[in-house]
Amino acid sequence: MPPTRPIHAWRLSDRPRERLRTLGARHLSVRELLTILVGSGGPGGSAFSVAEALLDLVDGSLERLAAMDGGTMEQADGVGSATAARVLAALELGRRAAHEPADAEEAPIRGPEDVYRRMASRMRDLQQEEFHALLLNTRHRVVREVAVTRGILDASLIHPREVFRAAVSEGAAAVILVHNHPSGDPTPSAEDRAVTRQLASAGRALGIPVLDHVVIGRGKWSTLGSETERSS
């Protein structure tokens, strides 16, 4: 299919929307799915060529596209703010669908593997660190997720009240901490350990224990659970 031709000039059976309607979304290529999101082309080419420009920007990597912000996305030929917004929204829906529990009653968190499965799809591709807290009930099911900070993890900037105010108001029985390393390497840093000990100590004083601190990398994770015990 020549990308320079407008899509309305293609055979009906070749058009991405028609193929989605007849075959289903899972049978379309990434370029075709992006073409549908782009919607329409412009003076520079068809919607298909705009989709190709987006993929060229990330060397064909959906992982890199998912980590991109709107401003960077708009560097691709033919991509304006509206197109970038549609693509970002679609990627975010995919992330949320990936971690949505299959059962009506969410499965309990039994260990760091469960934390990784829950959080990796939204955190592993971020280009800056985000620090979250999972508030658990007595059955270790998540009652709420709290986004605490965004940016470089620094013990001096993370005050226990940002975590435990929500934990107290929700009646949480325990807390699990989780943050990402944009480098993809989840090896805990000295600062990670300091933050863990600080918050574990505050949790112990409040009677809301910090059960673990999981660091999300690219395809792997590390646990700082031992640091929650060393804080006593």
C-alpha cells in the first residue's frame, strides 16, 4: 500500500478501518492501528504516512512510543497536538487495561512479583522517577494507589505524611512502596534504601507497617523488603 496516496484512493479492502471492521483489531499491523488513530492526513501526506513518521521517530518501538510525551511526539512530520493527544490516550488505555484485575474482587498482593505485574505496564517506560504507595486492607488487597512524588527520589523531599495521611484516611492495614528506575536497572540505590527506612519507621510508629518497597525496571524488579526490617 503506497503511503503517499490518500487512503480514500486505496481499495476498500486495504483501508485500515475496513480491515479492522472485517478482521478485528488484533489482525492489523501497528502502522494500520496508528493510521486509524491519526485519522486523516494533511498536505505532507496520508494518515498512513503520518503513522509511519511516528514509528520512524521511535525506530518502530512501541515501548519508546509509550514513553514519549506529546511535545516530542509532535516532532514527527504531520503530527499535531490533536494527533499526539489521541495516541497518548490510546496508549494510556492500553496500560490501564493491562493492569486491570480480571476478577471482580481483586487478588491480594502476595509478594513483589504481584506488585511488578500490577505496576510495570505503567511505570517501566517512564522517563522520570515516580514514587507510589499501595494501600492494603487486612487481606492485602489494594484499596487505593497514591502517587507521592515525580522526579528524582530524595529522602529529604518525601515526607511520611504524604504517604500515611491517605493510609490513615483509608483505614489501610499496611503499605507497599513502589517506584521506577528510568534507566531500566532496578538495582536499589543508597537513596532508595534511605527512603525505605524513613517511611518504614514512620509506618511502625503509626501502626501501619511498610511491607515492602519494590523498584520497577525494564522487564525486572528489585525488592527492598529487608530495609523495612532494618529501620526498627
